[in-house]
Amino acid sequence: MLSDLQAQVQALLAQIAALGGGSTSGTGCFAFTMTHQQGDSGGEVMNIQKFLNSHGAQVAVSGAGSPGNESAYFGALTKAAVAKWQAANGVSPAAGYWGPVTRAKVASVCASTPTTPTTPTTPTGETLNGSAGSITITSTSADVEDEVFTGTTEKVLGFKVLASGADVRVTNVRVKFTAAVDTSASDRLADYASEISIWAAGQKIASMSPSSFVRDSAGVYSASIPVSQVVRMGTSNETTFHVGMTALSSIDSDNDGSTNDWTAEHVQTRYVDPTNATLFETTSVTNAGVYVNRLSSSSDVELRMGEGSGNPKAGNIKVSESGTTEVTLAEFTLKADGAEMEFNTLKASTTITGETAVSDMVQEFYLMRGSTRLDEVAGGSGTSQALTFSLSDTETIAKDATQTYRIVAKLAAITADTSSGTVFDQGDTLTASTSVSVWNIDAKSTSDGKSVTNRAGSVTTYTQTFYSEGIQVTKVSEAFSLLANDTAANVAGEFKVTLRVTNFGSDDVYFPLSSLASTTANSGAVASQIEGINFYVTDGTTATTSTVADATVLTGSVTKVSGGTEKTNSILIAGGQSADIVLTTSFNPAPAYTGTRQYRIQVVSVGHSTADDLTPESVVYTTPLEDFRTGYYTIQN
């Protein structure tokens, strides 16, 4: 192609200019004719650096780009130096772009300050010590990778250059790329890579587009990439070079994977010594297993789901009798480990009890990010509903960033009626759930648009129960002490569990000063025997899972700590108020439970009434159970 030939011609012109001083204007400045920007190689880049170094905008103090070490690569340092020169010479904007405005200003500056011809000297930084020199090339696998992920750069080939007898300047590195791909895959280098680069001592010193490589009749791609890298003589100055490959940001599915290998080969190094002799060192350093893979399939790239800090536990939720109420059903986080990710669809599922259709209870479901509503889905028919949130705008999560989302239900007004049917009423429940699976979240790597393979984590969701009047219960604290019994080795334990009972309605509620202890393992049977507080003791010493322990003595009492008003049989808690109530339990293990064992209290339910009674009219189950149990404590029987 004509563009390929032009690129090669410009690279050769840059090399000629570097060796022979290049074309100059009548005033001694190089006659610049080409536009350059960050990322370019060859062309007039080396002469741009020479101009900057001699006109108050030095590219670098040492190494590539410094006086005498000018290179053919327009990198970040060159851009910064151009911007500095532009700012000092009134070129706006001073953006580091070497275009026609800057070239005209350079010509003007050079024309106004003609130079007096002098005997050419070699810049200090460019001095090569010694006389006749030679180089030895050896391969290295250090920092070399076979796999290159889309949109990233990896060093795919490594070699070391040792200069003997004199310092040398490496001026060209010739490389080849040979395809060994599947029959369905492309054998064009440009379908895999956007850039081939040369690195020295860990720094990028040159690059070339694959389109500038020459392809021979056998399909082998080759190019001599211009560089300017001094290698000082001696083993202590041996310099490591790498050939880098930058993969395309997106790759055809036929071309990715380890079955589509490329062999990268370094075949020749061109250099000059202090005598200005141009020399060549022919070698063969190869890596036969280079391939490009989608970033989304990398083991370092993972979509991780976690539980949000505001994810609601199971409990009673106050709902309006006159208007709608928005309730968070689940809060979860998504973290994009290793790469930026995006998604357009998120799925969830919901289940209700107490009604025949979700729409009887829920007007709409929302997917929220903060206060932003990403999508909404109307409540549907049946007691279960699959939700699909389809986002009109793609949701993006930055690399290694975490974003928090919520599934929210907009509930209809609740009635005071307790009958089931088509009316949303007291005690109806709703649960929502989702997961990080590919089925539920169509997350893709932004760089290649492919589905993220690796996924982990989850969020636990809980059932929410709805009332316009009722109580909410939380565990506040616990305590344990040993009580002396008939012998020193036969003791009882006293547990104290403090609960906070909140009346979220407007009507008064009465909390009975009664409790029911059980030695039955069926906690459901315990809870059905409604008292102020239902509880049991579990033995966690020998059983694989904790079992309910039998007891010679197991008693419980309920007393008020703070809040509320104590009545004859109960504690009165006014609407919108709370009371702290302590359950005190004395536990003496049954004779069968000999030796030293671990025991704990499990609170199962809490009751309440509309009058000063010992027997509650309604019960609230303490879920999740793990939030309403004590730690294990030791009792020796």
C-alpha cells in the first residue's frame, strides 16, 4: 500500500537525518516539514528533540532524549518539552503538538537568529568511548510474557546487548513476526496488534505500526525499527532490550486464544562505534508462543459481588395506610477487579406471601445507584416475578472500583385488614434476590466488549414483613455468669440478653412480662406457644450442628431496663417510642450433659398486645436467627 511505503520512506529519512545531520535551512536549523504528536516514531522526531535540546526546552537530563541521546520516539517527555517551548515562544495552545503553527514559529525563530558556521562538535552526551567496538547478543526471558490481553502492552521478546572494545549506539532493531494460527483466524499482524515497540533498560524508546511492516510471500512480517540507544562497554553496562506488543482494544473471536500463536523473532541489530563504522550483528532470538487474548478472560479480571452496608436484615417494616412506601429489598456492591466493566441488564427475582399477585402489593420495582433510578419494572401477576432491569444508558464501573446498587419496591397503601386475597394487608411479606452470574448481569470488559468470565461473591437477602402498626426488635447486648449449685463442679449458668423493642406505629403496644423456655429442638413449636419472649438453649460442644439442650432447671424472667412504662403484666410502649428489655435465664444442664460443655441462648420470637396482658396477641420472629443469639459459654456439670 502507498501509505505503507510512505511510512517506510519516512523512517529511512529519519535514519539518514540522524546519521548525516539532516536537511537544514540557511540559518542552520533543520527544515521541518512533518507534523508529529505523542506516540509517533521516525519521521523528524529525532531532529525535533535536537532542536528542543538546543533551544531552552531540554527533553531529558539523561538517557533517551537527552543531548546526544536523541531518539526517534515522540513520547511524553518530548510532548512536555514541545509544550514548554511553545509556551515560551507564544504558540497557543501550548499542548505539545508539533504542527504547522509550531513549525512556522520555529522557522521564524531560526531566521531571526542566524548562526555562524563552526567546526562540528560531538555533544557531550553522545560521546562514544573507545575505538573499534563490537556487540554480543544473548536472549533473556526476564519480564517476557506470551499472553497479551486486548488493550494492553506486554514485552514478548527479550535480548541483552553487551558492548566490547568501545561504546556503541544501537540505531536499528530488526524484528519478524510469523503467524501459526488456526485456519479460521487471520494471519494479518494488524488484526492482532496496534503497535510493536522497542524498550531499553525498562524504557520505551521507539515504536512502529504493524501496517508499516513488510510482509513477504511466505506471510512473514518484518521491519527495521529506528532507535537511538547508547550501550556503554563492559559487562556491568550490559543493556536489556525488549520487543513489546500492544494488542488491539478489541479482537475478533476467531483470532483470540493460545491456538493462534505468533513467533516473535529478533534477527538483526544495527549499530555504530566511535569510528563511525556502521555495523550489523545478526542473531536469532525467538518466542514462538505469543498470542492475544480477550482481557475479559484474564484470571486477573473478575466481577465481584458483595453485601452493601445498608442491606436490610429480615424484619417488620412500617408501611403507610394512605400512600405509597418505598422499601429497599436488597443492597449489593459490584467491584470491577482488573479492568473497566460495563453492563446494560440486571436481573432479579421476587416472591410474595399473603396475596395472589405481586401487583396487589408492589406498584413498581426500581434499580437504584445512589439517588439515581436506573430502570423500573411494574409489579406483575402471580406470587413470584422475574425482574429484568434494562438500562437505557450503559452502566460503567471503573477498573478496581466498587459501585453500590439497590433493588427498591414501591409499595401500595396497606390496609388494617388481616385477611389474604387481593388486598395488601398486615403481615404480607416480600423477598427479592439476585446474583453475580452471567444470566443475571451482562457485564462485559469495556476494552473488548466480551463477557467477563470470572465472577465471585454474593449477597444474602431477607424477607421483609409489612405492617402499618407493629414492633421492631434488635439485640443490644449479652452477659453471662456462673451460679454455684450443689457442688463446685456442678454449676448453673446465668444468661442476660438485652433487646430493644421499638413501636413504629401510632397506637400503644404492651410487651408482656413473660417468657417461655423450651428443651425441644423444634424452634417452630416453641414460637407457636406465644409469650413475651420465646427462647431455648443450644449445646455446641459435641454435635456437628448445635442441638437444643435438656435441663434440670431452665427459667426465664423479663424486666424493663429503660424506656416504656411498667404496668401490672406488661410494659407499655407508646407509638414511636422504644424500650430496652432484658431476658434473664438460669440454666442448669441435665445429668446427661456431663463434663465441660459450651452453651448459648437463642431468642426465637417476641410478642406484643393491645392490652396489659401476659399473653401476647401478635408475635415477631427474630430473623435472621444469628442476630439473636449469644456466644458460647462454658458450664461444667
